[in-house]
Amino acid sequence: MQDPNEDTEWNDILRRKGILPPKEKPEEADEHEEQLIQQQSVVKTYESMTLEELEENEDEFSEDDEAAIEMYRQQRLAEWKANQVKNVFGEVVEISGQDYVQEVNKAGEGIWVVLHLYKQGIPLCTLINQHLSCLARKFPQTKFLKSISTTCIANYPDRNLPTIFVYQQGDMKAQFIGPLVFGGMNLKLDELEWRLSESGAVKTDLEENPHKKIQDTLMTSIRCSMPNAHHDEDSD
């Protein structure tokens, strides 16, 4: 009689038809496969654990796992430190001209700096400071600064206010000078966010320029109202 566990083409056909039962696996192979699955699950557990979870479950791991645990602990610690560095800001800090080199030029590798030059009593400057406070909380990895214009740059003309300079590692990446650039008191928070995102200072979740959206809506409204205007003129 033919062995049902024999590797033959005919037996394979009978197994697919359900006439023969599935081929039996050697016990040694099953044990080896189970060990591999357990090892993979342990490694996956290491990778998915946070620094706190690694410390909490430290007693549950065997001595053989200590090297892997220590490696993942160091990796998690490095990630935690990196996140702490990236999120040290979150507010608009007032500086003077004496602070400029330290706060702007020496801000740190990869740090974006947004500096607002303003003066008290200029409504648009006040509005932008309010917007920047909101953006500083939303983008804590970006360094937001403000300074009274003449304390930072001697004899800086008021006609250039408000002014925003964007820096990275001491290099100026963008500048916005004067009220016309900002669109006056109609400047919205998301419009300023978009402007800063275009310079690279923040990574916005806005999908398109909100100012353009407002312009498109206005033009659509004008076009829709034009036929009615012509009809009224014909009636007159």
C-alpha cells in the first residue's frame, strides 16, 4: 500500500481533493517552528515597548534577553531626549538686541526661529503677536521670538512694521516687511500659519492657502451675482 505521507504528485492531488489527510509534520520541526514564533514575538514586544514599559517588565525577561533589553532601552531613551529637545518652546519670548546672537544665531542645529519686530500702539503688531502666541503653542518645535523694533535694530523705521524674519541656523530664510505684506487687520491666524509654512518655519496641516480660498469664494460670488445685475438693468 502506498504511504500517504510520501511526497508524490499523486498524494498531493489526493490531499487537495480531501481524500488524504494533510501531511504530518515531524515533531522536531513543530518545536523548532514554535521556538521561532516565540522569539519573533519577544523581539516584537521589545520594539513596541516604551521606555516606561521596558522598566516595568524588566523582571519578566530572562538573562539571555538582557542585552536586547538594554539596546532597546538606550534607543527609547535617545528618542525621548530628542523629543524633549524638539519641544522646549511653546511660547513667544521677548528679547532685546543683546539677546539676538544667542537666541537667533545660536538657536541650535535644525531649529527654526520666527522673530517679530513690533511696537506698542500699532494694532496690526498687536494682532500678529496674538496669532504668534497661538502658533507657538501649536508648533512647539519652532522658536518664536518678539522684540520692540528699535531695541533690536537701531532706528528701524515704523513704516516697516510689523516685520517678521525667519531664520534657521543663523541664515535668514524669509522676511515679511510692512502692513501691506500681511494684508492689514484682516489677517487671519491660518493665513499667517500658511505664510510661515511656505518659508519652512512650521509644518502646517492646512491643505491649501486659506487666503486664496477666500479670494476664490469672493470671485465666485461676484460671477454668480453678475447675471442678476444684468437682468435688473434690462428690467429698468
